[in-house]
Amino acid sequence: MLLMKEERYHLALDAYDKNIVIRALNTLRTQQLQEERPTDPVDELIIKVSEAPSRKVRVLPCKCREER
């Protein structure tokens, strides 16, 4: 039996972007509650985003528009 590794994604978000994501997920959760749909997947994602560890990273300016 061949086991495949789960693909994972890492996003770099500042505090402002993180709050936008959490608010959007909360809006989706509210809509699902109004439609009487289960909210478990959205709840789990809200927890993952809110508890994600933070670390300092160095952001380099984009050189994509410089002339070559």
C-alpha cells in the first residue's frame, strides 16, 4: 500500500491580514448557522488560524519590475 504525504501550505500573514481571514471565516460560519448547516470544518479552521504560531521573517523587496 502506497501512502501519500498530505500536501500542506504555509501562508505569511501580518496581523491585519490574519484578522481579515478570521472575520471572513466567522462570516461564513454565521451564514452556515443561518442555513442550519454544520460548522465544524469552519470552526476547526478558525482555531487553526487563530492559534497559528508567529515568527519574524525578513521580507525582501520584489525585484520583478527591475530592468534586466
